[in-house]
Amino acid sequence: MAETPRLALLGGRPHFSRPLHVGAPNVVDREAVFRRLRGIFDRNRLTNGGPEEQELEETIARQVGVRHCVAVVNATTALQILCRALDWRGEVIVPSFTFVATANALSWLGIQPVFCDVDPGTHNIDPRRVEDLVTERTAGILGVHLWGRPCDVDALQAIAARRNVDLVFDAAQAWGCSAGGAMIGRFGRAEVFSFHATKWVHAFEGGAITTNDGELAERCAAMKRFGFVDFDRTAILGTNGTMTELAAAMGIVSVQTQDVVRRRNRENFDAYADSLRTLPGVKIVTPAARDDWHYHHVVLEIDEAVAPLGRDEVQRVLWEDNVLARRYFHPGCHRLEPYRSSATRRPLPVTERLAGRTLALPTGLQMDARDATLIAQLMWAAFEQAPAVRAAVAQLPDLTDAGAETLRR
Ligand code: T4K
């Protein structure tokens, strides 16, 4: 290890002059987006099923290897449309250890999310816990490929078939990932991707439903456009989930240039992994050998029983140095409103443990491998001076008060 860096928390100057964000947008080729934008203005077709949206849908379907793709304004709306198109009511089994949008999409439709614990190794919904939660009110299982690592699709599929319920996946974090050679996006009855600006491939805001079920795709496509199946005929209750042409153009260029981002993510990830391998009590989330990954989520598990500092203390150290690490997904949906106040709480010990120890670090084009190594060195330095760090953190205001302002910088 190089010379110990002087932590900003302990009086040094911040090592990064500009904040490094988790989820800073990656834009590889602005000119290509501008060219497409000129075409959009020339055609004067700005939204509602223009050529950019159609091209994006074809691009996604081709890369995933499915027959149908329906582009939607964002993944949250896409999940809602999919749930409606499946005519889901009653209860749906879903992990709590996910971004709150997964559960909210259900609740927004009056469907009750039934929170299931996750597997401690994969962080994904634990099939061994799912079956006990199936009741006569269960409409389906909504798995989440958290961090882009695939759920245990086969086990979930077996339960869904045995109990005669639907299985779909929230693949918001999993664009470009595969499970044992099969691209995520092909599993269950349908899957939903997010192309939000914070994703490694994005459309400013965007989402997509992928499926091999033609009838389901047709229903989703009609629902996303007010229920229209013709220029003036509706067939179904719909909403407005349309993606603009500008967003679709950004999405196409982002897919076309994704290898540049994946390569940088990989370099950053390897540098983090190399430097953190022997840091006591710290484990980095890695893909299984059989899977392809985007290396977009650099997620640590910090075990306070072994590490000299806890996750929240490490986060404060990094923030003082302008590394805005995030506690994804603290504290778990079941501990956020409106779920926290609901009467039907069951114990989720693995979710609780993970929510207290996971920390997401920045990556992407905003930084390089040297930066990743330096961030790891800051963590080493913090561990070496743990008593002083602990005392200094205790003097700081609560992060929830200062945090929102800092993130806007
Ligand atoms: N299911 C799952 C499993 C998901 O992870 C998500 C979204 C969804 C469903 C729903 O997908 P969408 O409906 O969004 O398509 C972010 C994103 O808003 C959200 O899309 C994402 N998951 C979630 C994990 O993270 P925040 O509130 O943590 O991100 P935000 O806006 O604070 O962005 C992170 C940092 O990145 C900012 O502090 C600053 C920087 N940033 C962000 C944006 C948007 C920029 O520098 N420029 C930007 O344009 O939720």
C-alpha cells in the first residue's frame, strides 16, 4: 500500500475536488445524440411512437433475445403497466431489499406487497422463503435481480408453476447482464428494465418491458398509450407511459456505446477489488463465474463485528473526501413509509442485516482505476485510525439532514 492518505475527516484536504456520485450519468458520444436530435426536429415527431422509440424497442429486443419490447417512460410506470396488464390484484411476493420503486409500483395499484427475505449470498429473493408466503390471495411473485445479479430463476419458476401464480422480474438494475449464458430480460412472463440516468445504460429517464408473450406485449403497448389500439379507438384502460423521441435517441446511443462504459466499470471494479481484498470485515459483491455482469454496482458488505468501523462511519469518512457513497438499500422497504406502519410485519433477518452493512461506491466514466485505488486507500487509512475516526464522526451532524444538500452539489 502507498503512503497513508490524510483523511479530510481528520483535517486533511478532500482528496477529490468534485463530488464522485454513485450513479453519475455516463454519456459517451454526445455528438451522436445531437445528430439524432436534429433528425427528431426535422421530422417534427417528438413523441407517441416515433422512429427513435421503435428503433430502441427493436434494439432492446434484439440484444435480450425476446420477441417483444415495449419502451416506457420509466421502470416504475413500466412495472405498473405490467401489473395491470397481468390483471394482478390481492398480494404479490416481493423482496424488501430493493429500491422502494419495486414495492411502490404494486401499492400504487392497490396490490399488497408481501415482503420476503433474501438470500445472504446473492442478496436476491430467497426461494426457500417464498412458498410459505403464497396464499389464495397471491397473484404473483416479483423477483428483483439486485445489483444486476440474477435471481434463482429456476427455483422461482418451479414454485410459480406448482402454486399456479405468475412470475415476473424487476430487472431495473440488470441491463446487459446474463445468467449462465441467457440474457436477463427473457425470464418469467416478462421483465422490466430501467434506463434512468443513474443506470450504466440510460435514456435520461426510461424503462422497458420485455417478453415473448405477444398478447401481453400488446396489452402493455395499448396501456402505455391511454388504451388506444387504433388512432381513435381504445380497447382497455390505459395511462400515459410514452417515452419521448429524445429519450429514445439517448437510449439508442447509450446501448451502442455501452462497451466503453462496461470496460471502465470493469477497470474500476478490479482496482477496488484488488485494494480491498484484505481489508478486515469488508467483502465486495461479485458476479457468479457463470454470469456476465455490467460491473456498475460496486457494493461492499462491511461487517462491524470484524471491521474496526461500521458502515455508516465509513460512509462519513468518504463523504468528507467528496466520495458520496450511498447506503443502498437502507433500511429495506419494509422499514420505509408507507410499509413501516402497516400491520403485517414479519421478521426479515437477512434483509435487516444487509441493510445495515451494505455501502455502494461510485464508478463509471466520472473516474478511473487510480481513483478507485485511492478510495480504497482512504478506507484503509480510516481503519488504521479507527478510534480517531469514530470520535470525529460522533461530532458530525446527522447525515440525513446534510445529505440531501450535498447530493445536489
Ligand atoms: N426497481 C429497482 C430495483 C430500481 O433500482 C429502480 C431504480 C426502479 C425499480 C425504478 O426505476 P425508474 O423508475 O427510476 O426507471 C436512483 C434512481 O432514481 C433510480 O432510478 C434507481 N433505481 C435508484 C437505485 O437510484 P436516487 O434517489 O438514489 O438517485 P439520485 O437521483 O440521488 O442520483 C444519484 C446521484 O447521481 C445524485 O446524487 C447525483 C448524481 N446524478 C443523478 C442524476 C439523476 C447526477 O449527477 N446527474 C443526474 O442526472 O435514486
